[in-house]
Amino acid sequence: MCNKASSDGCNFSRHLSFHTKENSYVCEVCSKTFASSGSLKYHASTHSEEKPYICEVCGQAFKAERYLKSHFRTHQKEKPYACNVCSKTFARLGYLKSHLITHSEEKPYACEACSKTFARKGDLKSHLRTHSKEKPYACEICGKAFSQSSHLKSHLFTHAKEKPYVCEVCSKAFSNNRNLKIHLHIHTKEKPYVCELCSKAFIESYDLKRHLCMHAKEKPYVCEVCNKAFSGSCDLKKHLLVHTKEKPYACDVCSKAFKNSYYLKIHLRIHTKEKLYVCDVCSKTFALSSSLKSHLITHTNEKPYACDVCSKTFGRSGLLKNHLLIHSGKKSYVCDICGKAFTQSSTLRQHLVTHSEEKHYSCEVCSKAFKDGNSLNIHFRTHTKEKPYVCDVCRKAFSVRRNLRQHLRIHTKEKPYACYVCSKTFAHSSNLKSHLTTHSEEKPYICEVCGKAFSKKSKLKLHYFTHTDVKPYACEVCMKAFTIKKYLKRHLLTHTKEKLNSC
């Protein structure tokens, strides 16, 4: 029939049943039939919760002895199954079979709903669940359901506190071997998954799959609430949390909650001070790969993204998108507490911290506490005197990126903030706020000593000096002191006139 040869009579008989479709062994629980007693035995274990085979190294339990043997090879790092095409080795025969399909272009299994083709029947079955929304694999601990058994297995590790898989380079521990393998690519800088269309390489196969959807412009995952489409199922899952506002991933250190596990992982690096990504040019380290990418632009000074409105250029497409919001005036992100609106979600997150009194981030030098990690990082530069943000025009350096942005407007003469009453423009939003008070009769800042009211907080501060003997602005020539800086400047002119008269 297929010319397959076998040295064992039992194996040959079992193989023939695949062609004759003869299934003599019937499951007593669900009536499903099988060609061999071994297949029936394994299937019967799916109805039982018993896992008698336990790994002596990490304590993980299995339903079948063969799965324990396969698992044990992950500890021994034994890989007896080699690919005849590329010589890659595998711990399990099943993994080798799956790998061999990557060398073949054949995809005989087609989806009847969307005509998408697959190399393996199992992949087609998993894909069909995206249409049926079926999730047969449920977590016994929290009840969360999944469409694939592999997703359930990955999820179960979130409940386990054990992390038996340790990185030999940096000693970081993981709950499963797959995450350790992915992590090792950071040290080896290996990116085994390469796009055939543009040669872009990726650490994980899922990232390559999602990238390929960009070329095909395919977005098969659609949100049922707002109909927004996504190229990856993970992207859809992240998006759905926007509607539910659920934050199931909480930090064990400071209790801050996040919408997905990835954001929690990134956040934990603030506490661990872990910085895995190193700049090849200046050896500066970063907690995020995106931060390293942003930093590398400072060495090249390349700014390929230009604004169509004002021609301003940017090093990243994300910065251009944020900049365009200034021109549109659109503020989609609204604070649920005070109703204040923002153009960016990151700005809203920073704002939400102002409503909280908790300060989990402490300075190691002076013990000063802060509400968020970014504020702590900025503060820490007051001790190190580090000023990483340098102006390309005059080489003036700043400790905060925001201050550099504001400084650059001196050179560009850019004034993006316009008064809606008189159309006067300003370089900074704070200057616009101060200006708006000139159109209003409102004076919300009241002196507690004499009751005098002011339109600006800064004016109230200056006024307080009139009630005290404090005169912080002193003349270096004659040591005369003043309560206001403006008065000192006016006074200094008297000294310059004296010099002119003496000449």
C-alpha cells in the first residue's frame, strides 16, 4: 500500500490498521476507538487525574512513563533524534517529526472556513478553534480556558512558584525549559527565525508568524466589542483588556498591577535592577530592547521620520505619532478620577500616580521616596551628575529628555502651544497656562497672611517674601539683597552705569 517496511510483526499489524481504518479497541468512557491497545491505554489516562510518574529532579508529574522519559532528557540535555536534512537534534521523536515539516513545502490540510492550509492535522484542529471559539482545556486552579493544551501547560506555570530551569550565564531561573531556551538567545544574540521576504530575524517563532502577517496585511483576529482587527492572537488578548480594564498580573514587591505578563516582567526589572541589553558603541546597559534601540539613534543622529505639518524629523516612528497628536489636539485618554484628558496613554499613566500617595521607589543614596520608577531614575542623576541628553546644536546637556525637548525650541523657534482666546503662541505648555490667567479674572492663589489673591502660584511665592525677612537674591558687587530676582537685575544696571561714567 505504502511500501513501508517493518522488522516487527506487531508493529506491521498495527500499521496496517491505519490503511484498513480498523479500530478494534474501544474506550469504555467515551466510546472512541483506537487501532492499538497502547493508544487506548494512553487515551484512558486523559479521563483520569492520576499522574503516577514523577520526575526526581524537579517533581513534575506525568500520566505516562514515556512522557516522563522524554521530560527527563531536558535535565540530561540528551537529544538522540537528529534531522537528516540540517542535523538539528531533538529530545523527542515528536519534535523531530514536527521539525521535518519545516523542510517540506507540502500543506495538505486546508481550513474549510478560510482556506488557510497547514502542514499538520493537529495545526488545522487548533486553527479551527479560532472560528468555533471552542476552549476545551480549562485550568483546574483558576478556571481559565484555552483552545490548545500547550497554552494550558504554559498557563499552569504561572501558578507554580518553582523555577527549576536556571540560566548558566546570569543565574536567572524559569518555570519551564522553553522560556529558558528563549532567554538564552539574549546572551547568544541568536535569532533563529528568519523572514524569507525581508530577512528580518526573530528570537521566537511567534514573533516571526506575527511579522509575516504584516507582509500579507492579514489580520484574522477581530475584537467582538469594537471590530478592531489584529495580526496576532496575543495582540487581540492585550487589546481586550482595554475594554475590561482588568489587570490580573500584580507585582509581588509593590503590588502594582498590569494588563499582561510582559509588562509585569519589564516592571520587575526596576526592582531587580536587571539590564540585559548592552550598547555595542558605549557599553551603556538597558532593561528593555526598545530602550536600547532608541539609544542607538543618539549615536547615528539618523531621523528618517518627518512630520507632514511642520517638517520636524524624528528617529522613531512612535515619536512622530506622538508629535502628530500636538497638531490634531486629540486627547483620547481620560483620567477616571479627575476627568483630565491626555494625548498619550503613557502620559495618563504618569498622571494617575499623582492621585496615589504610595511611594514604593526609594533612592539608595539619600532614601528619598518616589511614586514611580522614572522619577527615581531622574532623581538619581542628581547624585551621579549624569546628563545623557545632549543638544546637537549647542552641545548643552540635560539630565531629563523633556528638558532637552524644551531647550531645542530655542533653536527651532517652535511654539506649538497656542492661546485659544488671542492666538498667541508659546514654546511650553506651562507658559500657555500662565498666559491664560491674563484673560481670566480668576485668582485662585490666596496669601494666608494678608488674604491678597494672585492668578499665578509663582506670584504668590514671591509675595510671601514681603511678609518675611528672606531676601534670597543678593548682588555680588555690593551684597545688597532683594526678595525678587527682577529687582536684582534692575539693581545690577546701576553698577554698569557707574562703570560707564567712570570711563
